[in-house]
Amino acid sequence: MVTPVNTQCRLAARPVGLAKPTDWTFTDQAVPNPADGEFLVRVEYLSIDPAMRTWMNAGRSYVPPVEIGAVMRAAGIARVVESRHADFAVGDEVYGVFGVQRYALADGRGVTRVDTTLAPAPVHLGVLGISGLTAYFGLLDIGRPEPGQTVVISGAAGSVGSVVGQIARIKGCRAIGIAGGEEKCRWLVDELGFDAAIDYKAGDLHAQLKAHAPNGVDVFFDNVGGEALEAALARLARGGRVVLCGAVSQYNNAAGGGPANYMQLLVARGSMTGFVIFDYADRYAEGVAQLATWLGNGELRSREDVIAGDVTDFPDALLTLFRGANTGKLVLALSTE
Amino acid sequence: MVTPVNTQCRLAARPVGLAKPTDWTFTDQAVPNPADGEFLVRVEYLSIDPAMRTWMNAGRSYVPPVEIGAVMRAAGIARVVESRHADFAVGDEVYGVFGVQRYALADGRGVTRVDTTLAPAPVHLGVLGISGLTAYFGLLDIGRPEPGQTVVISGAAGSVGSVVGQIARIKGCRAIGIAGGEEKCRWLVDELGFDAAIDYKAGDLHAQLKAHAPNGVDVFFDNVGGEALEAALARLARGGRVVLCGAVSQYNNAAGGGPANYMQLLVARGSMTGFVIFDYADRYAEGVAQLATWLGNGELRSREDVIAGDVTDFPDALLTLFRGANTGKLVLALSTE
């Protein structure tokens, strides 16, 4: 029997712009042994998220930065392979922030069991995981859309955006997605039931948004920032709400850039509000139950974009995200060998 | 007897940056006669407001732009000199948006009688007028400060900002003003009772704000935009509220610029909300009554910066504002000759 090795992806340097190969380093370590009250997991699926890029920067954010030399932070689905913990047994499939590595020790904090009979593991990183919960609480709690209102979503073909638009439809709103490319746009309208989709790569986002939201934008759920945010602000309806979930267009842009027309918030008597999903931890169960119900009765559709690979494929997987090459939740499935 | 003439200041061109002399034109017209249901006023005091600069631009805003060739929009205090209106008598002192001109016709809409026995006319353009009401509703309704919280105000020595800080103090908050120059800062602390004042001209606004608001900014009342807004966002406390009242640093800046660090709203779980005082018209009486009470019992102090001149001095008066040369409410008192 070959002795298993724990391959780890560590942050070697703080990237400027997109992460370069030299911003990462890989280490092989012996698989650790759980102490009393701990258990060992083997990671099977890694969640690839835009926010990861922000964790790589120094400075104040909603979580501490990943330190140079540390294993890169990542959420994942893993299987318990050894346990000295009363609540977790060998064979359990669990969700947790285990990092970009093959094995991890856990003491149970922040780890939840996932029911893979309900849906395959990657779905628990997507619609039934943090992505779905972010869509659910961000739209309903912060956006507060009312039936008949127009909800516009940037990054609409992503893991969060695709769920936001579907929930907006379920709640009787008009859902308009902004995404890159004809294929994604077709998917949003034909498969997910969005009322309209705008291909920002086709140009003149402002004119397209005006055509599709003639009465203005009541809720703008922003995953992207930049031009999309400015276009939505320019069309914000009276009392409109901008939900700040992400700014993927800005994460690799060291110069940064705020919305030049932010004073449209005054013109529209609108608001722009940020939120962090972790604050809703005590309501996750409510959110997952509702999302699972919708998923079960077909009102909500799930899509995962699963890349097969290994820990060493993580840097490329992250770049895939920033190329906008994925549709739905991007997941790196680690080979079972 | 000399026949009176109505001197008017009209917008000749849409300015780029600060308004130039050639952006204005002056016309002398015969004083008009009121029709049935109208009255004629002689304007005595013109309110000089930062927002005026925004009214000169084309494009969507909270009021239509002043048309090229039209009399420049301005609020003022005037005396009724001829009346064919049942509710307004010759000699009445009134507030209204009469424009930058010596005489104006009115039909009573948007015109209110002012009680100059309560306070001199200029105060009715300041603390007891739109400036005071903007401070009152903007801080209390949008900012919703709680006792003990830190309220930071940009443009703190201006007509709105100086009232915001005083109301914050009355409500048991810590009030920190940002203003330009030592003299203004001293006035805020020594005369108005602000807890601290930051001179942005002394440099390193971020460090000064950190020193004075070590626990973060709960409410930021923004009249200025630009660096002040970015500094406040960087220090926003958890759940902090940014009240967007103005962006005087941006009004003459065609390139514009949004807050590059707007995603601090996410980090802080904060919000940024715009408002327009006209929406509170049905609550003006409540606001004026409260402001007058505070003014009467000495909890609130008023200061007007009154320039004596004529209609033709309006362009210079407006530039005074953007030079930041005024302290308190800037008013142009038209000569009584």
C-alpha cells in the first residue's frame, strides 16, 4: 500500500492582478493524525469562488487575508476517513472550509454533514450550499423585491446569480440577467426561465438595459461591479435597492474603480447595501430547507460546472472563473486515486 | 420716479467644471404685472447652494436641468409688492423658488410665508429653511443615529453640515466634522459643540479620521464625496450608514469619480442611501417646529454668511461656495436700492 500524502496548495505571494503560477507553491506533507476530539477528512470537491481572489489580498475585509505561506482557504465537500470525534463517523460526507489540500483535520466547528441522497455532493456547494444561501438571503432580506418588480442580476450565469434570478421569478418578479456570451444568455432564458438576458459582450449595456427594463431597476443584485453597476445605477427606479454581493470585475484590478455615477442613489432615493452570508448562519437551515423544496419540485434548477483534477489544478480552476468560462457553480472534483 | 427694472441672471451655456463668466447672461426686463390669482414679489435674499451647480447640467437628476436661456433657478426670500391672490398680501415676507432675478410672479404654489419676528430672513434660508430641514430629516430618517454612536459629517462648516453635527450632539451622539481650514474647525468645536473637527487641508484625512473615530463611523453624512467619502467608507463601523446628501467635490469635476472602495459597504455590512428633501414636504412643519424650538432654547446655533450685492453678483457668490470660502449658510442679500 502506498503511504498517502497530503498535497497542499499554499499562497506564495500576494498577486497583482490575476494570480500568476509563481503566486502559488505546492507542498507534500504526511497525512496528519487526529487528536482526541478531532477527525481527518479526505477532500473530494473544492468550491471555486470569486471571493477567493479577495482573500489573497492584504487589508481589511470580511475575513482575514490568507497569510503568505498558508494553505489557501477553500470550502469543500469531504469524507471522514478517521475519527476521534463523537459526532462524526468514518464515511460521513461533510461540508467545511478545509482548504486547498487533500486531507484536513477538523474539530467539528464549521463542519456540517451533507445528505448526498438528497442531491449529489457538488449541489451542496452550489444551490444547497453557500451560493444558494447567498442568493436566498441577499435577494430576499437585502433586496426585498415585491411581486411585479424588476430584478436585474449581474454575473447571472454564475453560481449565485443563476439562483437569484430563479428566486426572483418564484417571487413573481421580472428577472433580467446580465451575462457574457450568447450561450449563457440562452441558458438563462430557455432553461432557467429568466424573462430576459443581456449579453454584455454584445456591447452597449446601457441601451440593452434600457430596452429590457423600461420602467427602471427595482433591485440590482451585483456580483460584478464596474460597468454593470454603473448601468444599473443609471436606470435605478425610485426607491431602488442595490445588493452588493461581489465585484468580480474589480478583484484583479489593483487600481480599482468605484461607480462614477453613485449619486444616482440620490436621484433615485435608492440604497446600496453590502452583506456577508456568514451573518445568516443561524438561518442557514431555513434557507436550505426552502431551496431544497424548490429544487425538489422543479421550481429551481441547479447546474454545476465540474472540473476533474487534483490539488495542483486549483490555480487554473480559479483562472477559469475570472475568464468567465464557467456556467453555474464551478467545482474542482479531486481525483479519487 | 425711476421705472423699476427686473434684472435677471440666465444660463447661457452648460459649464464644464466651474462656471465661467460666459456661462451666464444678464437681461433687464420690465417688471411683470400679476394676473388674477397671482402676486408679484421683490426678491431680497437669494439662497446660494452647492446643488445649483448640478441643476446646470443636462441629464437625469432629481429636478429637471435649468434650460439654456432660462432664468437660473434659486430659492429666496422675497416681499410681496403687488397681489391679486387671496392668500398673499402686499408686505408679506415669503419663501419660494423665485429664481436669480429681482422680481418674480407667483401663484402661491411652493410659496410659504416666513415669520421674520421669529428669526431674521436669512435664517429662514438656513437653519429654519431647506438647509436645516435637509440636516434634520437626512440625519434622523436616513442616518438613524443612536445615542453614543459616532456621526461624521463632511462639509461640516456648511449650511447643512453645521446643523447635522449639532443635531447629532442633541441626540447624544459623538459628532465629528470634516472642514477646510483651522478657523472653520475651531468654530465647529468651540462655537457649535462638535466633539472634534478634522481639517482636511492639513492632510492625511484617513489618519485623522482613525484618530478621532477609533471605533469606526456609525453614520457618515456626506456633502462632499471624493476623498472624504472614501475615508469614511474605510472606517465604516459594522452596520454603518452613509447618508448621501451631496458631492460638492465632484460637481465641477466632469470626469467624476466614484468611491473606489465602495465594497467596504460589504465588509461593514453597511448601506449608502440617497435622499431628496422635497420628498419630506408634508413633514416640513414638524421639522421647522423642532428646529425653531432648539434655536429658541439655544441648543442649536445658526450662522449665515451674507454677501451684499445685486443679481449680477450671483455668479461670483456661487464660486465663493466652491472655493469653500463660506462658513454657514451662504446668502446673497440684494441691495434695497
